[in-house]
Amino acid sequence: MSPKVPPALRKESEPDVYQRSDGSTATRFDAAVEPPKEEPLSDANDKQFRELLHQFIGQTLFGQMLKSMRSTQEKNPFFHGGQSEEIYQSLLDMELTDQMTKSSSRTISEPMYKLMKAPKVK
């Protein structure tokens, strides 16, 4: 409920009710910020499914690619850092996989998503 303003404090040039762009009305005492509109449940599920598919494909494809590339390299006996290098190399590979997933896995996951969402033909 909006607070009542005494007539002595009210400016006569300001109207009490305004018309919003969406057709609804508001008083000058209403909050200027409207609550965000909630998406329908099916749209939210589709968005979440699309994002999970995108991450899964990127992580699987790029993670396996980096893993197989690292396995083809021989360890240099003079400059190999031992177990600590292997640990940090795996952390670097995880970060590289995340960056590659963010930048380019949508080109692979979007056609797969469309195929999964296509109507089934009997």
C-alpha cells in the first residue's frame, strides 16, 4: 500500500498515476524497479539442458584431445619436473579445456541439441 501524502506537501503539477509502457499503471510512490519476470519451466529446463550439453561435449572432446596429445610427448630427462610438473600440467590442461569449451564447443553442441529436440519420425 502506498503512503498517503498530505495535500499541503503534494505538488499539484505532478500526476498521481502514470501509464507504463507495458500498459499497466503505477503511482509515483510505487517502486521504480519491477520484479524480474520468471521464465516458463520448460524454457528454463531447455536452457539448462542446452548449457549442460554444451559443457559435457566441450569437456569430453577437448579434454580427451589434450590428454591424447600429452601422451604422445616424451618426457625430457634433463628438464622434467617430476610429479609436481605432472600435477600442474593436469591443472593447466583443465583450464585449457574450460577456455576451449567456452570459445568453440557451441559449434558442435548446437546441431546435437537440435537433433535431440527434433520430432521423432516413426
